[in-house]
Amino acid sequence: MYNQENRSKRIWHFGFLAAVIVISLSIKIINEGALPYWLDEGYTAWFAKLSFHEIWFWLPEVEAHPPLYYSLVKLWGMIEADETGLWHRSLSIFISFLLVVSSYFSTRITATYLNREGDNAALFNSILICFSPVLVWYSIEARPYILLFFAYSLAIFGLISILLNNDGGTKKGWMIFVIGVLLTNWSHHLGGIFTAVLFSSLTVHWALQLKFRKDFFYRLLFCFIIVLALSVPLIIQIVRQLVYWEASNWVAEPTITSFIQIMRRIFGFGYADKLIDTAFGPSAIIHTGRLALGLATAILSFALILHGLYKIIQLKAISLASFFLLSCFSVPVVSFLISIMGPNIFLERTLLPGLIPYFMLLSIAIEFIGRRFLRNAIKIFYVVVLALGLTAILRAGEKEPWDEIMAGLAEQTQKNDLVLMMPNDLYLPSSLYVSDPELAARIKSFPAEYPATEYSDFYPDGFPAVPGVRAEDAQVIRDLIVDKDRVFLVTRQYDLFDPDDVTRETLSEHFTSVGEEAWGNIYIERFDRN
């Protein structure tokens, strides 16, 4: 009787888990093609056309992300054999499935070790991973962030396997850990921050719970040497690119206020309520409700995290508590300090992998609550928050509508017109939506075609292939507009790339601005010849 009942529970559990994954994947697949590619995804599409040799030996000189993701995209395209040119996002969806699997097992074995209901904690963690608006967003974007999330999750799975093994970890656990850490490093140039957290957690475990056992130290040192040796090429790339990033003013330096807001958005489920106003209407009631929902969710989440940490410490699982403290709280502080003392970084994108251990801890913390009714009520509340947030982000999430932009230009431009794109990398996403060769012939990148690696040393966004406009570039414009009837100036971050307004001043010598259209952060200004 007991075995039959247990079997029924397992069937229900895995059936529910399968339903969660299928629904999540369906949402991603449906919305994969609904949103046009934007600038950064244009980079991915362009890089995927390079050879593997170029991706590994030339691309790191001009691109801020390691070459691993672009190699996987190219390989994925060869497997899919899709000639449409817009297949890159399906790789992100597949990786998001792997993220769910690795996070599920990490949460399950951790909760079971802590004498909690492992199936329930793992199932709820899967719901958080599958339907968190920000994770869904990056799951349908052709960029390396979802690969970073999965790599970090895989490394955590290896780490948990080591921490929970009294003999210092199995060979399988150490192997998974090393593979996960290497993938984390090679997924993003800031992956080393998460690697440092993982090795620090193992060091704490060695010192506090294993009392400086020599065999564990040798394993840890051996793994560290392997990871360091295989990451040396990546370290060299990062050092070279720091020169460009330090001279860039692309990313604003964070303040204490902005840092607190970022933390609230990430760890307070702020991404779930971020676009509710935009998606459901800017009325006072909706705005007030959104703020109240965000505040309530943040307070509840923080209280649960503290409760979970307290219970873990009570059980004397000091190594686990140290890992959660380091992964959830030290990474934001370290990232903030890097931006203050060194080159500025995108804190929000960098801190998002912290959601993986955060969701683990949150799912386990709920299982420490004694009353079943209260546990279920909290889970239902989070599901409602996630549903609202996911609906809002899919309805109102902004990407650059290059399909509409290029369709509009195709209708407006004539034979003797010029479409001038500044900066030059705007050509990358726009070219994905140009099928007319005559329109393609009218498009010119300014001040030089991408990648303009030898053209200039003025790189406002830190990329040596995307130069800004200098005074001497005025002659380039004059040569391009000779005998043209009209000029359509397509710009993004105009003040950043042309701080001296060289482009408009040069055009005004022979043309008059007659109107401007805005497509989010993309602007199209039309100039007619005087």
C-alpha cells in the first residue's frame, strides 16, 4: 500500500513538473519569433557567419563577450540547417531547459539533505526558473546571458554534490563542478566573479567543516589549477579589452541609490512588476497596486531568505549557509565595487545569475514553514506575481522594432535617397530585415562600415569596431551625400557617438531637416536637399 501511494506521488510530481516545463517552453517558442532582433542580437547573427577560427582568434579583439557562445550558435545553426538567418534564439530556449534540469536537481538534493521535502522544493524552484519574467526574457534572446545562467547552475550542482558528501566529494561531483566553472568563465567576461564565489565556498567548507583536511585541499588546489590554466586565454582577452572599457563612457557609474534599486529589482522580484503600468495602463490604481505588490513581494522574499538561512545554520550546515550568503550577497557588493574602482559594468545583467542560488534558497526556505496551508499560500502568491509579471513583460517588453523600421524605410525611400546609419553597428540588425537589393544599396554605415577596427581610436562604447564621429569625419559625409535628393539619418545614442554634432551640422550645409520619427531608442530624421 505504501509503495503504491509513493508511486502515485512520484507520477503526480513528475507529471506536474513536465507540465510546467512544457508550458514554459511553449510560451518561449510562441514569443521567440514575435519580437524582432535588436542591436545586440544583430551582433550574434553577424558573428555566427564567421569561421570558427575567426570567432576564436579575431573576434575577441573587437567583442566584449568570450567566443564560446558564438561558437555554440554557429554549431547550432549547422545542426538546424535553417537558412532563414533567424534561428539563433532557439539555442537559448534549449539552454533554458537545461537550466531548469540542473537547478531542479541542485534544489532537490539540498532540501533532502536538510530534512525537507525535496520534491516540493525542487518543483517550486522549477516554477520560479521557468516563469521568472527576466529569465524568460533572456531565454528568447540570442545573447550569451542564458548560457551564463546555465553554466553557473551546473557549477552549483557540482558544488552542492561536494558539500553534501562527507568524504569530500565524489569524482563525478568534482568533474561537474570543474566543467560548470569553466563554462561560467567562458560564458561571460564577468563569470570569474561567480567562480570566485564557488571556490571561496569550498574553501570555507574545507576550513570550517572539514577542519583543513589535506586530501580535500589537494583536490581543491588541483581543480583550481585546471580552471586557471584553461582560463588563461580568457584572462588575456579581458586584460586587453580593459583598455577600451576604461576609456568608455557608455555605462553610467552606479550610485548607492541605483545599486539599491537594482538589488530590489533582482532579489525583490522587481522584474515581475516592472512593466505592469505599461502593459495594463498607467492609471493611478494600477500604479499604486504595482508599487504595493513590489514592496510586499520584496519584504516577504527577504523575510523568507533570512528564515531559511537561520534554519540552515540551526541544522549546522555551515558550509551551505556560507555558500548562500556569498552567492546571494557578496556578488552584488563585489560587482558594485568593480564598477566604482574600475570600468563600469551592467550591474543588472551581471547580477542576474544570482537568481539561481537565490531561487534555491527561497524554495527551501518555504519548506521550513511548519504549516502546509501557509506554504501553499505563499507559493500561490508568487505564482500570481510571476504570471502578472510575465504577461506584462511579454506585452510591453521593449526591443528595437527593426522589422517595422526597415519596412517603413522601404516604403519611404526612393532611388536617389541615402540611408545613413550611425553608429555603424546599426547595420547588423537592420540587414536582417532587408530583402530588397535596391534598399540595401542605399544603406551606408557611418563613419565607416562595421567592423571599423583601423578607422579611428574614438570608441565611445568601448568596442574598437564601432568608432564615434570626429570633426574630420565631416568629409566622409560630404562624399556620401553628393547628388543625393534626401538623407534618412538612422541613429541610436546619438549624443554618445557624435558629441560634437558633426553629422547634423554637415548635413545642414546642403539639406534641411523636415521631420523625425522615434522607434523606442531608434530615431530616423529625414533631410531634404535645399
